[in-house]
Amino acid sequence: MDTYLFSLVVILVGGILPLFTYKKFTVMKAACVIITAIGSFTGLYAALSFLIHPVENAVISWPWLHHFEIALQMDAMAAFFLIPIFFICPLATLYSFHYMHHEKQSGKTAISYFFSAVLFVSMALLTTANNMLTFALAWEIMSLSSFFLVVFDFRNKETRKAGYLYFIFAQAGALFLFAAFAVIYSQTGTLSFDSISAMPENMKLIAFVLAFMGLGSKAGVFPLHIWLPHAHPAAPSPVSAVMSGVMIKMGIFGIIRFYMLLAPAGEIYGQIILVAGMISGILGVVYALGVHDIKRLLAYSSVENIGIILLGLGLGMLGVATGNSTMAAFGFAGGLLHVFNHSIFKSLLFMGAGSVIHKAGTGKINELGGLMKTMPVTGKTFLVGAVSISGLPPFNGFVSEFLIYYGAFYGLAHGSSFLLPMLTIISLAVIGGLAASCFTKLVGVAFLGEPRTENAAKASECGIAMRISMVVLALSCIVVGVFPEPFVHIVFRVVSGLPIAATVSPTVFIDLVRNISLVAVLFLGILGITMLLRKGLYSGKPMAKGPTWGCGFTQPTVRMQYTGTSYAMSIVGFFRPFIHSENVYSGIQKIFPGKTTYKTKVSDRAESAILETVVKPVFWVLDKLRWIQHGEIQLYIAYIVLAIVILLLAQ
Amino acid sequence: MESIIAYGIALLAAPLFPGFILKVKAFFAGKKGPPLLIKYYTVLKLFRKGSVYSTSTSFVFRMGPTVSFVTAAMALLFVPIAGASPVLSFHGDVIVLFYLFGLGRFFTVIAALDTASPFEGMGAAREVYFATLAEATTFSILVIFFRLNGALSFGEFFAGTNPITVWGGAGALLLLVIVSLFMVLLTENSRVPVDDPATHLELTMIHEVMILDHSGPDLALIELGAFFKLLFYAAFITCIVQPLQFTSPWLHALLFFGIMGLIYVAVGITESITARLKMNLVPKFILTSFALVFFAAILTTRVVS
């Protein structure tokens, strides 16, 4: 516990120091990177050593404002969620060393480092929070610090708009969360976590649904996800990497934490989470196919992956409710491992996206192309991330999806809950196929083929600090994919905290995972041998170079290439009721056609629905109350006095 | 040992069976047709050649054929060929197996996109679209098999006390599965009515157009991978319909490969008597297969209880 607190202090120091040293730009950045790295490795050590040798009662608390208590507790789940925080955050900071390259913006950069450190620390505090007050405090600091990080480029109108949207969603989400706390407090009469499970069952459901709305909007559960595709493109890439890779997982953390604290009995909890997971998973990836801005696409893909995580957790909850221990253990284990895996490959992909935007000057994939040749390190690491996120072996995404599949199959055995596990399996299969389509689109259009614009052609490889971060993350994808055993061990340690999962012996997990590992090694081995044989077949053979076969057409241009839009068109069309795509085509009028235009724009159904059903009525009501705001200061003071008097009388 | 021999035979025999399809099609067209061993000649010819690479391509283009070959060859490791137990078998291997095919497809698709050709992009877009739909059918079939047999491994489906066979208690239900599995076979292996491997217009192709720029040994690897994949699906159906369990492994193998040959003949007949579907009808074709297995999956609630 002491090591852990020490690491937080170090990270905070790393964030405060730049505020004083910003005049020396490079020194400031280097100092911040090194101190953050030291703090994070200490924290990582603390979390891992706790997982290997758990300590009983790792609790610490101190009074705050006379009435309250700040309480922290380290347990297996907190330690597990600390791993991505302490692993991704230093890499994102290292990445920003070359990403934040405008010396003129030195002051702004220093402030951004400060808020990053605050964000890292608040996330860590959140995982270890041991009462509702600490949880709420850490949650708010996390939301606010990330808001300041998003509006880094505040002079840009779009960025400000995205920032406000995020702010509103964060605060509305917090509102739901606090409402859940209020429900719990009204039942238990204390802010402590200890007596929550003693609540009556119907109140548990209300508290859980409210908390799920609040936590889910942070996690990006469809249809509460709409801040994600706006905030991520607006934020600097290292910030997007941390927000998408780590911060949105705090919503997932909250869901698991409250589920475990409530310890509810009904099947309804699992059913809610499973349905939410299916909707997020499928629609998230469909929207990812529909959009063609690299960071927007990745934001939607986060919605998809949150869906996959929820599928795992939902299976776990359903397993607990129906007494199906295999489904419970594998569901939770798969969901948790996917949290870890997603934090790795999503940060990797956001960093790759960042270096593309940095060097090619645009994130619109239809204006890119051919970057694999000019940015080989970014391209190759991005490819690894893309294969991993599609859940394909031998990379890490496959391992967690495999565990979820396995849990779902074992859910089929119970007659009553047959339909949901079956739909889960089909959803996972469809999500897998769509994710592969989406990331072949992204890699194929942005990194392969010929550059579509001048800027894309002139792009060059990014700075060494950025490359190191990406290579480390790409290697992690491979290591977790090929040797998942220690990682599954850690996940199993967290899951075995559940009473029901304790009946599943760890050997079942280990045998399975060893087999996956065997297949991965075998695959890499056979691939290596085949590559050698192929080399042998080609030795001494004539190898020619020529233009791509254009089916007889001799004047190809780069504009003829398939774009992301055309690639995804038919799949997006298939899901038409759920995704709105607006096409404007000028048509061909004359015998010798002149210039024609074709425009297509995908708009988010959830966004327009929330606009219609929530924002407009709220505006209507507020419009009617306009007369309260008249600008007369003495009347404002009268309001305050009146309010106090009423409150005093009401008591 | 027996398993490895069976696996070797399957790999070696894979290029033979597509010859059957060509023979059947020639018969329907009233022609003599190419020799039965034509695919061996093609592969050997390609192995002897060099390659031409497009200047637009990167290392991804060269990796595509190798990955798709390796994944298809690995998928056959899990299949109980001719009654021999699979080379590799563990609980959950079916999921690994279909994801390996997914990996092969991923690399085939990005290799196609690497050429900067509009035609290959078109083929790639169609491939991922149709494959996604077919995935739903495939995993529904696994759901049914798990319900019937409690196994999650390809070998265990067809072994043990309660094997999945059309001659067993759930036979009527498995007929639906076989029909949709055959439809998936046609889809996944780019056969008529989904795709036409013999067409001449690039605009109408799916799989063939994606490999337009590959040549020489790379093309041979792609072809071999495609033969293995077709063999995999044919063996899958064969395992379900095989009526008898001979004690002699030779007789058993003979029967197994005989039935498998008949499935290839069925593919040939389908190709001869149907025209390919319009592109916008293909999703309906695949979703029909999904509807069939979904229906069968719901039926399992009765059959099992």
C-alpha cells in the first residue's frame, strides 16, 4: 500500500514540475517522461506484487472535512485495473515527447502534462476507492482533468464543441451515478461500501440501473457513447490513447465493482448487460465501418470493444444467477482480460493514428494511402494492432474473445437461459467478421496501395519516442497472444474472488490457455517454415516489377482506388435501419459527362434520437424559465436568501 | 501416426478433388474436360515460375498468400480425416479453427488492397461482407452441435458415445444443418451461385479478382490454400453423413473419400445447373442458410430435453 501511494505522489510530482520548468521545453518534457515512468513502474510493481502475494486488509483512510472519510483499499480487482493504468500511461507520456513538438506552446504543453498526471492519479485512486465519497471524488477529478486534456487545442471551434459535449456527458453521467449513491445511502444510511449487499432486492435493481447509466456513459455503451466520436478526434493523440485505452475502462470497473458490492440475485442483471453488450458491440463496429476519419473510427471501435467486454461480464452475471459456474468464471475472465487487451491495442492504434495525422496532416482515410512504405514502423505496429483488435489468433484479442465464447457455449447447457448465450455467440461471430472488415478497411485504405494526396505521399516516419511506445505495445500484443498463461493466471485470481467461480478449478483455464498457446506457436512455426520454403522456391527465379494489372486499362490514377466509403458501402447498407447514411449524387446528365459529385455522410442515430427526445424538450422547458435570468444582481441575492430560508424552514 | 498419415493424404489429395468438379461441369456441357490431375499440373507449373510484383505493393502483398496457405493447412489438423483421430484436438478447438480461417482472409484482403487496384478493392469489399454473414451461420451450427453432443472440439463432435451423425436421433435436424453447411461451403469457397471461379469479367468476381496480381509460387500457395479450405468443408459434411463405421481403416478411408468425392460432384452439378446470383441477392442466399440453422437451433430445445 505504501509503495502504491508513493508511486502516485511521484506521478503527481512529474505533473507539477513542468508547470515551473516550461521555459526549458525539452528538459521539461524529458523530466516529466522520466518521473512518470519511475512512478508508474513503482505502481506497477505494487499492483503486481499484490496480485502475486495478496496482503489482507490493505486499507488506508484519513478524515476529510470533519465529517467524511477518504478510504482506499487495495484488492485483487483494483490491482488488476491498476496494471493498464500504470502500463499505458507512461507509454503515452513517452509518446507525447515527440508528439508535442511546438515549442511555442510550451506553457500549454506543461498544463497538459499537469492534467495528465492528475488524470492518471485520479484513475488509480478510483480503482482503490473504498467508500462512495472517495469514488465520487476520484470520478469527478477524472472527468474534469480529462476534459481539460480534450480541449488542449481550445482555439479551434470544433474542439471546444467536442469538449463541451464531453463535459455535459461526463456530468450527466455523474448525476446518474450520484443518484445511485443516493438510493444506496437512503437504504444503508452510510457512505461505506460494506453494508451495500444488505439492501432489499428491488432497491438493488434501481441502484444498479442508475449506476449503469452513469458508468455506461463513461464507458461508451451505445446509445450513451456519442461523446466518444467527438472527443477523441479533438483530443491530442496521447490523450485519446489514455482516454480510450484506460479511462473508459473505469466505467467498466465501476460496473463490476457495484455488481460485486450489491451481490444481487436475479437473472435480470446479466440480461441487461448482455443486451447492452450486443447492441454496443454490433452497432459500434457498424458505425466504425461507416465513418472514415481515423480517430472517429477508432472511437466507434471502442464502443464495439466495450460491447464485447459487457458480453463477457453479462455472461458472468447470468452464470452467477443461474448457478452455472463455468459460464460465470469464463465470462468474467474473458471480459476482464479483454479490458487489459483492449487497453493495449487501442492505445497502440490511437498512437498510430496520431503519428499519421502528425506526418500526413490529415486523419481522413480517403486522403491517405501507401503509408506502409513511407512510415514502416508505424505501419507494421498498426497492422499488429489491427489484427489484434479483430480478435484473430495468434494475437491477444483472440485469447479474451475465446474465453468469452467458451463461457457462452457453456451457458447453452442450461435450458432456461438458452437464448441469450446463443445470441451472444452469434453476436460475437458477427462482431468478429465486421471488425475484420473494418480494420482491413482502415489498414488497406490508409496504409496500403498508393497515396491519394500530395500530403500522404510526403509523409515520413515519426519521432523515435513515438516509435518506441508503439513497438512496445505491438510486442505486448504478440506476447499476450502467444503466451497468455501468466495473464490468465492474474485474471483468474481476480475472478476467484467471486464465490461461485471458486468452484472452477484453475487447471481448466490453464489447459485451455496452453492449447491456445500451442496453436499460436505452431502457427508461427509453420509460417516461418513456409516463408523459408517460399524463399527457396524463389531463389534464382526471375522477379519482375510492373504496374498493377488494371484489367486492360492503361491510364490508372490513384483516384481510381477503392476508398473506405466504397469499401464499407454494402455492409453499411445492410444495417440501414440502424445507421443513417445520406447520399448526394449529382448524376450524369449529358452525353459527354461533365463534372459529377458524390457525397455521403453517415450520421449517428443515437445522436439524433437524443437530440430529439432529450435536448429539445429540455430546451423548451428552460426557454420558458428564461425570465428568472434577468441580470439584476440584487434579485439574485434575494433568490439565495429565499432558498436558505425555505431550506431552514423545511428542516 | 495414423492421424499424421491421414493428414498427409488429405493434403496430397486436396488438388485432386477439384478435378471432379471440372469433369462434372464438362460432362454437363458435353465436353471431354481437362484431365483429372489438372490442378496438380497447374500448381507444379506455377511453382516453377518466377513472379511479377506491382510497384504499388509492400511486404503485406507477399505475406498474404503464405498466411492464407498456412491457416488453411492448419485448419485441417483439427479434422478427423477418414476416421483417424485428428492430429490436434482440444476442447474449444473449433473456435480456434474458424478464427484461423478469419486470419487467412484478413491477409488475403489486405494483400488485395495493397495493389491499389479498384477491381481488387471491389472483390475485397464483397469478400468481407459475405464472410461476415456466413460467420453467423457457422457459429450457429457450432451452437447446435454443442447442444447435441456437448463437445467443443472438431474431433469430439464425431466420436464418443453420442456422435453427431445424420443417422442418429437428431438426424432430421441435421439435414437442415447439412443444407446450410453446403451453402456455406459454396460461399466460403467462392463457388456458383455466390461467385464464379471461371468467369471472365473482373467486375463480377469476388475471390478471383482479389488474387489478380499474384503470380508464380505465390499464386500456387493461394491455390493450394483454396483446395485445403474446400477439402475442409467437404470433410466437415462427410463426417456428418458417413453412414457406417468399418473396422478396417482402409475400407473406412475408402468410404470417407468416396462420400467426399460425391460432395465435390454435388458442387459440380450445382455449378452446372444454376447461374450465379446477382450480387445483391447473395446476402439473401447466405441469410437463408442462417435462417435454416437458427430454426434447427431452436428445435434443439425439444430434441435435447
